[in-house]
Amino acid sequence: MVDGIRNSSRWQKVRSLKVAASPLCEDPFGDHERKRSTATAQQVHHIAGLRERPDLAFTMSNLMSVCTACHSGLERGREVVASPSSPAATPPTRGRGEK
């Protein structure tokens, strides 16, 4: 099911819309804010993972535009820091390979 979502044309559209709406990393850990830098978003992360909540796969409020470094941290389960630049008020669901 997860691969079916990721490979769908619907996901590609929603992913493109999310990156267009938030082209910079949403800085879930506050790293960019601390360094006073920005990073381009290359990944779209599901806050509630696809395996646990496939019903939220295409829900914009469940998506976060992130750079590759932040996406890796999210996948490893690094704790999210809520900040003005981060929409993630809740920690992401761990899930290997979630995007």
C-alpha cells in the first residue's frame, strides 16, 4: 500500500503542491533557525507515517517540506522542536523509508 501511494500520480501532484507552497525546509529541529540559514526542501515528509495513517497520505496538514538532512533526522526519530518556522507541533511517526 505504501509503495502504491508513493508511486501514484496523485502523490506526485500533492507533493509538488506542498513543495510549491513551502519551498524551504520547514526546519523541524530548529537547526536552520539557530544557524540563521535556510535550506531548500528536497523531501516531503508524512508527519503521521504512511504505514500507520494511510488515510492522511494526501492531507496537506500532515505533510512537511524538509531538506535531506532534516528528513534523515525525522526518519531516525530525532525529536521535533516546535518553533515559529516549524509546523510540526507533534512528533513524527517513526517509519523507515517514510517520505
